[in-house]
Amino acid sequence: RFKVDHPNGRLKAFVAINPGNPTGNVMSRREMEDIVRLCDKHKLVLLADEVYQENIWSDRKWESFRKVAGEMKSKVEMISFHSISKGYYGECGLRGGYMQLEHIDPKVAEQMYKMVSVSLCSNTLGQAMTASVMNPPIKGDASFESFEGERIKILESLQRKSVMLAKRLNGLPGMSCQPITGAMYAFPRIELSKAAIAAADEAGKKADLFYCIALLNATGIVVVPGSGFKQEPGTWHFRITILPSEDKLPALLDRLEKFHRDFMSKYGNSEL
């Protein structure tokens, strides 16, 4: 598709987000191998965003691109990313993370290190948090039992919320959502009627943005329109997170359901 849209352009890198944002999916081994082969064939740097690797809500095993490429004996150039803002710790108020370079030319790596060294960095607390994430307590440490208990509690709650959210979204007319198998998001598809699309056009907005703004005004719920993620043309989605607390999520979904049913009633179904 890139070569069709940019016949004289040169594609330099491929970004893979696994687990997925905004789709809430976990890639299969075959999908990952296909991406590695594509990057090998076209000499692309593989940028592997793997910040949600702790957020797995299905039986599908998560694997890093570095592991997959290594087992394929691939020499693809790769940069892997991780963050302290996700996972089960989810310290979104603290800024920190790291990247790991694989098969990157040493001279390029040297320039990247130099560039990072002269840029603003995480503050002391963010750096300390990054070190803690990279070196969590292990069995035998004094803090291991309390750490492991809290980790399991957080992940089990997130898993329950992922099931609850997908089930509630799939129960709404004109809306469908794939199971949330990873990350912290659902990306439901909404079937908007011609009347809704016409109203959006009249307001000078894309149809999914029109829906999301109406949702915000009616309920205070903030979601992100799918048009911000280059969704398939002719389809409409929004991204919503599983992060609200478990005791508050049902009431939030009640408000979303009421809004959605009122919206569909006002503008009709997708066939009208």
C-alpha cells in the first residue's frame, strides 16, 4: 500500500505494537514471523513497541519480537521498547522506559546514544522506578510475597474488566467488539446510519468523532475516535480503556449503553 501511495518514497521502518493499541489483541507467532520476513525482505528497521507485554488476558502466549527473530536466525535490525507506565505497575504519573537495540550498526547506535544523552531524561524518581521494574523482587526477598500478591490482584482485576467490557459492548445494537486478549483497550466497531453520517457531515466532523463528542457531552465519558488510528475506510470505531476501577466500570458502561441506545434511536440503524 505504501508503494501505491508513495511510488517514489522509501519505507525505512515498520512499527509493530504487540499487544496491540488500539485493538487490544495479541499477535500470533505466525503474524510475528510474517512481519520479521517482511522487514528482512525490504530492509526495514523493526520498531517493536512491547510496553503491554504484562497485560495478557487470554491463553495466547506473548513472545517478544527479539525472541521470535532470534529463533528464525534473522538478522533484522530491531529496536524494542518498554515503559514503566503500563503493565501491572501502570505508574502513568512517572515517566521512564528503555529501548534495546538488536543488529543495529554500532555507528548508528553510538549516534543514538549521543542523542539520548543530550536530551531531557526522566527525573530521579522515574529512573528509580525504571530500575525497579527491570529488577522486581524475586522469591526469597523480604518483599516478594507482598509484591506478588499485589501483582496478581491487579492483573486479575484487569482481566475481569477486559471480559466485562467486551461483553457489554457486544450486547449493544449496531456495535461489535473482538475479545480483548491483551493491552488495556477495546476497539469496537459501530454501524452508523446514513442519517448519523449526514449529521456529522453537516457539523463538519467525521462520523466517529461526531459520535465520540456526543458521548462526551451526554455522559462525560472520553473515548478516542477510530479515525485517529487510520481505520479501514468506510468503517467506524472508537477506542475505550479497561482502566476505570472495577467498582465504577459497570456504572460507566450503563451510561454508555443509555447514550448509545438513545443515539441509535435518534438517527436510526445503519440500513436507514
